[in-house]
Amino acid sequence: MEMIRTTIRIALAGLLVLAAAGLAFAQEKTQVTFWHAMGGARTAFIQRMVDDFNYTHPTIEVKAEYKGSYRDTLNAAILAAKQGNPAQIVQIFEVGSQLALDSSIFMPFEDTIKPDDYAMLDDFVPGVANYYKFDGKFYSVPFNSSNAILYYNKDVFTKAGLDPENPPKTFDEVTAACKKIVESGAAPYGISFPLHCWLAEEWMANQGALLANNENGRAGRATDILLDSEPMKKIMSWWKELYDNKYYAYSGKPEDWDGANNLFISGQAAMEVTSTSDVAIMQNAAAENGFTLGTGKLPSLTDDPEGAVVGGASLWMTKGNSQEVQDAAKTFLIWFTNTENEVRWHKGTGYFPVRVSAVDVLKEQKWFERNPAFSAAFDQLLDTKPTRATQGALLPIFPQLRTIVEEAAQKIFDGTPVDEAMAEADKRADDALTKFNRGVQ
């Protein structure tokens, strides 16, 4: 009997040792916090991808947290780092890049790359790499990239006597199409798009125009913002013309993406200019509302546009973490943006694939042939000329600049002359830039 008791005690002791070892193993997982700005259905999409990573990488646990808008996420990241409690990975919108660099809380991702990993950097689509390389180096990992395209209701086009397979390509063609749509009664409005500076930025690049001096802040730190330039005033004058003729509709609120989408989806507007990241949403909405969706390139001022600036965001690593945490964060970033996941992300959202290898997979699957709505933005990116204008501006006050431009547009709608409104906006932007630059010198 004593032998049995001894055997039981040994067995129990062994189980306790195994349990303790299991607990220790669980506790030894390297923790990585990932803050992102993907709301709505994309929050769940991100979480599914993170769960897949955690399942296949048992020594690392990534915790994804939705932090609100792009602006909110960047501000929260800088504040948390100053308080000594940073997230390890932060999703930052493209125009937050200079502010991220100036904050000094992030490290260049490329500095963590070993020779065997360099192939991933060469796999990024040139137009995307063109934006996210600073001083010849990737400071972050491109993830969700987009540009603005034209969505249109083919049924309304047919009703208005327009060619449903030939969307307008220039400002003048948009105006003419709007006139036919409204006068025919095919839809109450010709076009909708959010009151958002991003579209003005895209239309500046389309014209090959710079938004700031020193080659858009790429050849040297920007010291002058060019809001009162002729290219910008041409954009605002056209926008004003659409508004005055009641061809253009928006919700009345700045940066209201949902409001513009609703005007288009409900049939109140025949066309909408918005992000390619909404392709999946638009396809589903068109099917639910019984109309045929068309997509086209972003209408431009001229017949020969230079192309588009990439929108969206990239993933940044904060510095000051242990080597173990840094390695875990790098492992996650490489996996999260690999070919398979880029294909998955593109199909589920409409953000275009940022890896050449992902594009190759999609072409092999004949994805773009079967889903032409997804091809407009990517074709637009491939056709973009690599210039300083299409590379996009680097400005530390970009979030503030966008508010200034949006307020100027509203004043123009309310009757302020374009020249006056943009001169005032230019001064406000330059004053804000000068003040910020003094603080980092």
C-alpha cells in the first residue's frame, strides 16, 4: 500500500511539474501590442489575421487594438510613448509619415532586416515603395494602400443617355455627364465625394503640381506650402462650379466618407469619387440595391495625368523595446504583409496589393478579369509616373493642413472667392508649418 501511495505522490508531483512547465511556457510568450485604425468590418478582419498569426506562432502573442481614426491612432501612439508605455507596432496614415519621423519614437524597419529578408523590400510595388522610402530607406512596412477612383451607377448612366462602359475621364467630362444626369432626371445629383483634402492632394499630383517647396519636402524639409498655386485654384474652381450648379452633393460635414457613400448607394448621386478601399463594400451595396456598379480612374484636369499618390497607411515599429520584443514585432510584420496575406487583404477590402508577388498570384487566378471593379485603382497606380508630385508631400502638419483646406472649400461654397479663400488658407498653413519647424530645429 505504501508503494502505491509513493507511486501516486510521484505521479502527482510529475503532473504538477508539467502543469508548472506549461504555465511557464504560456507566460514566456513574447507580448506585442499592435494599434491600428481599421474600424467597422475591417476591425474583425484584422483580428482574424492576428489570431491566425498567434495560432501559428505559439511563442508570440500579438494583441491588436483599434484606436480610432488615423489621427487618433498617431496621437495616441506619441502620447503613450512619452508616458513610457508604447505600443510596439502602430498603423500610421501616409500623411502622418513626417510627423512620425519627427516624433523620434519610431525606428527604421529596414534597420531590423537581415540579408535573407531583403527580398521582401524588393517585392513592394514601385509606386508604393516610391512613397514610403525616406532618404532611400524603408522606415515602415507598407500595408494598406489605396488611391481615389471613380465609382458610377451604370443603370443611371443608361437612363441619362450616357455610355455605361465609358465613364468620364476629365473634369470637363464629369461636368458634362452631371449636366445630362440632372437635366434628364436620372438622378438628383451627378456626383458625390467627401469634403476631404485628400482628393485635392490627388488632383494636385494628377497635374504634376507640388503641394510644398523643396520638391514636396523630399529634397529638403518643406518650409512653404503651396495652397494658393494655380493648380490648386483650378481644383477649387471646378469643385465650386459643381456645387453652384447643384451637380455635386455631400453630407455637409468634412471628411464624411459614409455620408458620400450613402448618397451614391441610395441612387441620389450617379457617381462618387472615393477610395479604392471601398470596392468590396460598393460591390455588395450595388447588389443589395439592385444596380450595376462601374469603376474608372480618377477624373483629372487634363487628358494626360501624371497619376496618383498612394493613400492608406503603413506599419511602424517603436524603438526602445528589448531585442526579444523587437524580433517578435519584426516577425509579425513580415508575416502580416506577406504575399498570401496581401492577396487575402486585397480581396476582402479593395486596398490594392502592395507586393509584386501578390499581384502575380492575383493575375494567375484571373482575379482582375473576373472582378474588374478591383482593377481601376491598380491600373492607375501602374500608369503613374514616378515624379516628386506623385511621390507625395512630406509635411509634419498634414492633419492640420487637411482641416485648413477643408475649411477653405466650405468658405468657397459659401461665397468667398477662390483666390481669397486659398490665399488665407495658404497663410494659415505656412504659419503652422513655420511654428512646427522652429520646434524641431
